[in-house]
Amino acid sequence: MRLAKRLHSAALRNRAFLGALLLFAVFYLVYHMLHPRGFSSAVLIQNTNESVAIVFVAMAQTLPVLTGGLDLSVGAVMTLTNCIASELLTGTPAEMLFGALLTLACGAAFGCVNGLIVVYGRIQPIITTLATGAVAIGLALLIRPRPGGEVDDDLSWAMTNTVFDFAETYGLAEGGEAAWLQPFAAIPVPLLIVLAVVLFIWLPFRNTQMGRTVYAVGSAEGAAYMSGLPVERAKIAAFTLAGLFAACAGLYLAIQTSSGNADVTQAGAYTLNSIAAVVLGGTSLYGGVGGAIGSLVGALILRVISFYFRILAIDPLLQPLIEGVVLLGAVSLGALRTLRVKNRLELFR
Amino acid sequence: MPSDQPFIQLAGVTKSFQGIRALENVAFACRKGSIHAILGENGAGKSTLIKIMSGVLAADSGEMRVEGRPVRFSTPAEAAKTGIVCIFQELSLVPDLSVADNIMLADPPKRFGMIDRRRQRRRAEELLARIRCEDIDPDALVRQLSLSRRQMVEIAKALGQEPRLLILDEATSALTSRDVQTVYDLLAELKEQDVACLFISHRMHEVEALCDTLSVFRNGRHIETFAKGEKSDREIVHLMIGRDVETQFPPRPEPRRREPLLEVKNLRWENRLKGIDLSVGRGEIVGLGGLDGQGQKELLLALFGVLRQVEGTVKVGGMEGVPASPAAARSARTRIALVPEDRKTEGLMLQLPIADNLLASAFARVSSGPFIDRAKAETAISAAIEKLRIRLGSPRDIVATLSGGNQQKVVIAKWLMVEPDLILLNDPTRGIDVGTKQEIYRLMRDLAEEGKAVLFYSSDYAELIGCCDRVSVMYDGRIVAELEGEGITEEAIVAASLNIAPEAAA
């Protein structure tokens, strides 16, 4: 009885997230039903591969938004780390591992600088990151004036296919034939990568005092300060983690495309889509409410919408229009609850 | 018996804000195991004093010692480490986190560097039980709680930090009577444990009931410290304001039948209002009494057009129906004004200048076409400032720079600009100094004499008795008693608040 009550109140609190999850499930199921070949692991692999980068960028955007800010540099940091990774992911496995870690460190460091400027320069996050985003693109162009790269082909193949392919490529688990591996053999590796980042970075962070402080700062910065919380360090941590997640996107993009590309338009599109994904996933732009898992689902919703254009004969010219309308509709669902509020003062709280 | 060793000692402490002295050469001490009241009008320096003690502000000069050792705090966290914990008037809770998260916010129980939710929840439950608030769900968001419940969570949070000096800044002003008693018991318990308490309240009877030592501040100076009982109320008030106060309340006119301006019949909303019947006449001050949270606030909000789906009949100046919104309430033929519960969020735009706040409801009155007429605006602003005697530097200053009492005057002045016929007041004197309170009482009577109708909710029974022509006492969403003239006594109000017959209360 008590458990049921607690579950009920937890569901109410996570209403926005559950709504997004439901929306995604419906969209994705219908997509597979409409798909000429139905559900297949090849389609699943393709879908996950195309979703990883936007998922990570959306997770990155979540943290600054939770503190009540906005990070306009996440797409640019992805592009920058994409170019860095395209230089570093070659050579022996040890060198490649080092290169990957260095890429992630670069992203985190860039985010940290964002945080330092916001906190100690006392400049609004939106304008800080508009500027540093341009700097990131500039650096990316210096590293890679033209698209290209020497990303290891084995790595690229292994990371963008199933667990079986991964094991086969590297001769692990009897070349992928080991009996214990079979239940997992068909799972796409990119799915596991996202899962690992959520499980080993996001969830632990959320449950640390620093993570709690990020939420507190976004909800009521004054109260957080008065409670003796490390407000400044929490903001820096949020931007640093945003940089790290953006670097995850850049790193994966390099592996997926075997190259780096300092594409300015793409960086901008990813940044804007990340904001849309964050809102779709139930994170409040005022800060303090939401989470990276919601943004992950939000990003998936955005991606599924674009998948539809491939299987339905829709004029590509109409794509932005339809995407915009669907986005508007999905976000409006979240506003439905305000129709039920009977004390209108609560709308402003 | 309080021990003689002071827990905290200040000497020569001075603090100025932009050239204005907030504290001047203050020497002050608070002993362990003592409940020590700090009295003074708003602007006397009480808030600055406690902010320096709790690390929110740093003193310009002077020395602070805790148990004889000199200390200097640059953040509230440092003060909390020394055992100095403050329950602030402006709540320090984070609305989007759960009650348990908030209570353990500063120092949650951890396992492997991560917050141990189970232990945190248990600890929060213990602390809530200690202040008899088992009804508060530790998993609920603070946002969902009423102001009085939030205040109790705030107290639980302070307790959780194991204070050695607990500072309560108007901490009881939003509480229900039952919770106030709980806090009294808690303070007595802490006193036994040799914890020092500083108690700031504008309610004299609370100070009388609780404190053993009293200190009076005036204009940033520490005037005098004395044991309870050494001075009469009259002497204390004299020390606080530096002059004698004659009658606290303006005289009440002879009761007579008045033509009703507001008539409410069988008003219902959700499960908070369960059939309210009420009338307020022109020239009349009607009080709303009762324990906190019995539907008084909802009633005022309903009349002001804030609530949706209100049932029942409401007649305002002969016209039927509740206003559709505050905007409609303001500009209808019979205009309604509401001085809201929380002046910091609902009453004022804190970061805007005083002038803009004063004009906010009456832009139409000072405009020519779509443009605000400067000359008209200036005249209106200076008239309002003069009428309410608002003490300020310049009307261009940010309203947040004013003291609490003067902020409330700005809220009232704003509404008087639209020349309302019906004035709804939601506890307008909460957390306000004695001098300003009296000015507000006087103003209410003046407005009534001008033929306006006043509906006045107050959590202070003395105000209801002193100010109102009639008092309606609410209990559980209904009006359970209507008191009139000589029938308005403390006994009658208390009895009705508890929904018992007066004989049973005596």
C-alpha cells in the first residue's frame, strides 16, 4: 500500500519524463511497423549509430540547463573533439586508448574553462558559450582545415556494429562464438557505450553532493548558498561534465565516420537540437528539474522523427517544416498540465 | 540555569551599506543555554547582526569570538561548522528538491562518495518526528508544501546541523499555533542541552513566553540588555522606538448597519473552501480569523480572481460573479485590490525600482495613449510616498533595498493608486516593526472612513481585536463564528479557531 503510494508520487514527479518515454515508444513502434522490412537488427544498428552523437550532446546540454543556464558551445565542442579524435585514433591499441582518453580530457577541459568564465568572469552562460563555441570551431578548423582522418578501420567497424562483430574483430570470446556471449551477441555496441556513460558517469554524479548542488543551484541559487552549498564549484562541475559528454559525442562521431570534419553548420544544428531534446525530455529551462536520461529520450524522439522521412515518401523539402510542427506538438503536451491548475498563482512558481 | 560563559561575543562591530550605517560599534554576547530575544524596529540592525554572526555578511570592523576564540566567517558554511545555524526569514529551501534532500542538503549521509538515500530518508524522518511533523512526506517536493509546512522543514534542517547557537529570525511568523507550541518545546529542550538561542520576533507574547534575556537595538546600536521581567512592555516599546506610544489601535467607530459592498454566498473551491457566507459593507473592516491554513488565503485569492472553478454566488457592488482575473478585479466598476501573502514574490518585483513598483497596477492612470506620462507618473509617485510615509532614498532605488516594513508600504501604496473599493489584505503586518504596524492600522481605518470596504486576514489575534468592526473566524474551509463589537475577544476568537464553544475553552 505504502509502496504503491510512493510509486504513484514518484510517477507524478517524473510525469514529463514518462510522457517523453511513452512518446518515444509509440513513435519507434510505429516506425518499425511501417518499415518495409519490419524490425531487424541491421535497422537497429543503423538507428543507434545515428543517434549516439545527438544523445550525448543532449546529455551535455542538460547540465548547464539544470543550473539555470544554457550552453551554446556543446555542438562546437563536439566538432572540436571530433577533429582531435580524428588525429589521435591510430596506431597500437594502447595509443588509440590514450588518444580516446585525451580527446575526452580535451572536451572536459574546454567545458571547465566555460565554467570558470561563467563563475569568475560573472558572465551569463549563454553569451560565454556563444563566444567559446566560436573559439572551439576555430580550433577545429586549425586542426582539420579539410575533412579527413586516419581513424583505425578495425576500431571503426568494431564500435559501430554488434557485440559479436566486436568480439570477432578483436578475437575475443573465441572470436565471438563463445556460448556465454550469445545472449548479448546481437546488441549494438553503441547502445552499450551510451548505457555505460549513463550508468558510470551520469547516475553516480546525480547522487553525489555535487550533483545535488547542481539541482539546488538551478532551483533556488540563494537558498543553495544560504545552505552552505558549493554553488560556484557546482556550476564549474556542470559545465565540465557538459564538455565531457560533448567530447563523447565527438569521439564517437570520429569513430563512426572514420574521420574528422570541422563542419560549422553541423555544430550549430547539434546545439539547437540539444536544446529541443532537453525540453522534450522534461528538463525545465528554468533549471532544477529534469535529468540527462530524459534528454537522452528527447534526443531519440528527435531522431525517430527523422527516420520516418526515409521510409515514407515525403518531399525532403518539407522535412524541416514537419519536424518543427511535431516538436511544437510534443512540447505542448507538457504544457497541458497547466490547464488543470486551479490556483493560477502556482503557474508562476 | 544558563551558564555565564558566553558562546558568542561581539565587540566594536560596525557595518555600513553604501555609506549608511547598519551597525555601529556593537558589543553583544549570548550565553550558552540561554534563549535570548533581540528586539527592535525594522532597520534597527537586527538582520545585519545575525547575518554577520551566521557568515552571510562580513563586518567592516570589530571582533567576533566563539567560546573565547576569535573567528571570521566568509560563508554560511563556515559558520555552520562552528555550530552557528540560522533559520532565515527568507526561506533557505530549494523548491525542486525533496523534503529529505533539503533537510540533509548541507551534509547528506554518504556511502562510497554517493548520497545514501535510505539513510538520508530515515534521518529526515527522525528530525521531522522530533518536531512532530510526521505528516510531512520526506519524498514530497518542497514546492508542494504550504508556507507553514516549509517553515517546519526549515527548522528540521537547522536541527539536523546540530546547532550550538540557533538563530531564529521571525521563524514562527508563518506557523500554525500547534507548530508554534512545538517550537516552544523544542527551544526548551535545546536550552536544557546548553544550546544558545537567539530569537527575533515581533510578537511580544512569544518573547515573554520563551526568552530569559532581552536585548533592544535601535538605529544600528545596541541600546540595552536585561533579564526578562525587569522592564514592563511599555518600557520595552519605549526603548525600541525611542518615544512613547499612546494607543496602539485607532478608535473604532460606533457599530451601525452598512450597505454591503461584497456579498458571498456558499462559496466553494476544491476541498479548501466549503461554503463560505460573508458580507463586507462600505466603511467596514471585517477581520478573518482562525488558525493558519483554514482557507483564509484561498478565500482572498478566489475573490481576486486567481482561482479557477470557484462555485457559489459572489456579489461585488451589485454585480454578480467573481472577477475573471486580477486584471479584471483591478479594472472592474467596483475595483478590488489584494495585498498578497508573500510580498517578496507576489507583492513586489524586487529588482525593479520603487517607482515602477508603485505604478505597476496603475499604468493606465498615468498614461496618455500608449505612453506613460512622466509628469503624471512623478506626481502619482510622490503622492503615494507621502501618503504612506515610505522612508526611502530615491524612488529610482531598487525596491529590494528597502526594509520589510517599507516594502509592505510600497505594496499597499501600489494598490491604493487604483483607488480600490474593496481592499483584501492577507496578513499585511507579518514580519513588520511596531511603528509601521501602527501606521497600517491607522491607514486601514482611514480607508474605511473614506467609504471603502476592507477584508483583513491576520494571524495575530490582537490585531483582529483592535482593528476590526466584525471578525469572521474560519475553520476547515467554513466560517464557524461571526463576532461583533464587544464580542470580539481573544477568548472568543481562540475558541472559534479551535471550533469549540467559548464555555469549553474557559
